[in-house]
Amino acid sequence: MNQDSGGTMTLTEFLLARIAEDEAAAHALGKEGMTQRLRDQSEEVAQLYGDPDPPEGDVKLADSLWFNAQDAADYADRFSAARVLAECEAKRRIVEEYTTAGRVAQEHPIVHEAYEAEMAMEFVCKALALPDADHPDYREEWRP
């Protein structure tokens, strides 16, 4: 298990901090999330500058923006606040399992299965950290 080395974050601390950031962002979006905001904005653009149902072949810039915003809203549906929160919970459970496996391996160093479990969970945690590899607290030694 990664131990703190001279004041830097451990892998588990890093992951839990990123999970907390994702949860805060999901809560900030509220129930409606980004999807409704995108749909509202696209409706405003269409009402002010274009026609939401333009005749074929006569698409104005505002109409094009409306259709693109609708596509973005459909995509955002997949990443709703509820989904982000569910993924955060799943990630947190994986990190907790890794922490538990590390404790078992330290308490029973002779138990080979505990060591293998810790190594497997460490790989999972390293993989979970990859999407945040551009974060300033990320350490290259965590790259799987």
C-alpha cells in the first residue's frame, strides 16, 4: 500500500480528494444537472436567433447551434449528477477495499492471498487515478 512519503499525498488520499471534488461538482449542478441548462440555453438561442424546425437545406447559424446544443444535452444526460454520485460511491468503495486489503496484508504478512489482494486492489486504484493524471498532485509512480 502506498505510504505517505514526506508530506505528499498517498494514492488513496489522492483518489478520495478527486472523488470528493466530483461529488461537490455533482451536488452543485443540482437535480436538473447540466442537461436542463443546455436545453434551456439552446431553446433561448433558437427563440432569439433561429427556427427550431428550419426547412431542410436552410439551416442558419443559430439553428445549427440549437441542434449542437441538443446533441450536447443528450450526451450530458449520460453524465447526470445522480450518475456521477453513483460512480463516486463505487470508486470510494474500491478505495476502501484497497485500504482494508493493505491492512490485512500488513497484519498477516505470511498470508499470500492477502498480499495478492492488496496488489490487485493497488492496480485498480492506480487505474482509477488515471483520468486525473494531469492533476498537480498526481504522481507518475501511480501510473499502472
